Amino acid sequence: MLTALVTLGAAGLVFGSFLALAAQKFRVEEDPKIAEILAVLPGANCGACGFPGCAGLAAAIAKGEAPCNACVPGGDGVAEKLASIMGMACDAVEPMIAVVYCQGDDDRAEIVAEYHGVMDCKALDQLGGSKGCPYGCLGLGTCVRACPFDAMYMSPKGLPVVIEKKCTGCGACVRACPRGVIDLAPVSKRVHILCKSYDKGPQVRKYCKVGCIACRICVRSCPQKAISMDRDTLAKIDYSLCDNCGICATKCPAKTIVDRRRSEAGKQVS
């Protein structure tokens, strides 16, 4: 018994020494800048940068494979610190914010079915949804649960609401939405066409009070020619041309177009 224990201990010592030597021989020296960069990044691991978490982005920046402004949630503040670490200039990037391109809540959209299954938008989408619009928000809050910054909540009427002061534009909610109702827009742009339906106007009127009816009034009234028709049935804004004049919002008969500045002014007055 004693001989077996001694033999086993000796074997363990030999194998341990071998592993230690192998680790020393084949170890990869890590760039000390990676740890320095990682300490600056927010640590959300949201994936907005396109790399596998903050560690992946840190390694890419250290190797020069990613720009210092690649961290979307970090914004200009983090970009400046990373530029200082890397000893390079870093261009400013306009922050992006999540926008819910749907107003079809429980009051304004036709409810065609009751759903009592898994509280997940992807599951409900596979069944066709509970509202008449096949393009609109499913209302189960999958996007809210996906947000790593608690920048969204569900309204009492079943639509996700973005808390703009908290939103970092990471895009987690965009990726979580099975219908593509949520997208990112430049934070400076305050006028949005809040509809994703590609059905024709008469059909949209049947299931949503605020859906785009493709009347083209916005297209004709925009001084900057920033609005065009997508698939001939849905108005869309080119944010690179939009100057926030808000004329389209005042002209839209369906109230599909919203000027955030007007709603903000209304809140301040109230």
C-alpha cells in the first residue's frame, strides 16, 4: 500500500513538472495594453462592436485590428481614453439610440387572438402574433429583457419604451426583436416614421390607427427630399438628409410620423 502511494506521488510530481515546463515553453505573452484597454471598456459584453465581448475588443484594439471608437456604449469618453492608451487620434462618432418603429399598442392596433404561451416574442412570432399587423411589435418584452443597460421598459399598453438617457445604442434590443421593429438612429435626429408595415394603405387602416397608409404626403412635403417610399408602400426617412424640420410630422394624416421635440415640449409644459 505504501509503495503504491509513493509510486503515485512520484508519478504526479513527474507529470506536474512536465506540465509546468510545457506551460512555460508554450505560453503566449499577452500585450500589457490589453489589460489597460479592458479596464477602460464598460464591461457590458453587449457585442455592439462585433467582437466576442469586451475582452475580444480589447485584444483587437491592442493589435490595431479595431478602431479606438469601436465601443458603442462607451461613446466619445471611452474612445478618448483608448486613443490615449494607443497613442493615436480618434474620430468622434455621433451616438446612436434605439427607436421603436411601431405605435400599435393595445389601444391602436387590432387584437385578433389571445396568447397564453411562453412570454417571448420569438415564440409568439412563430404563431403569427396576436395582432392584425403582421409587421408590428409583438408586445412581450423580449427586447426589454435583452437590454444590458435597463434602458427599456414595457408600457401599460404593451409597447416597449426606450429611456433615451440610458440608451447607449448597443443594439442588443435590435438583435432581440424577431420582427425588426427596433432599429438604431442618430441621437440628433428627432423625427421618425414609426411604422414597419409593408401592407397597402386600405389594409393597414383595418388593423392599425397609426400605421403608414402610403399616401405620399410626407414625400411631397419634405423640403430636403429626405423621404421616399420603400417597396412603394412604406415611407422611410434618410437621416443623412433630414434636417429635423418636422414638416412631415405636421402633414401626416395618420400620425405615423412623430417629432420627438413636440412630445418633449408637451411633457415640459405639463
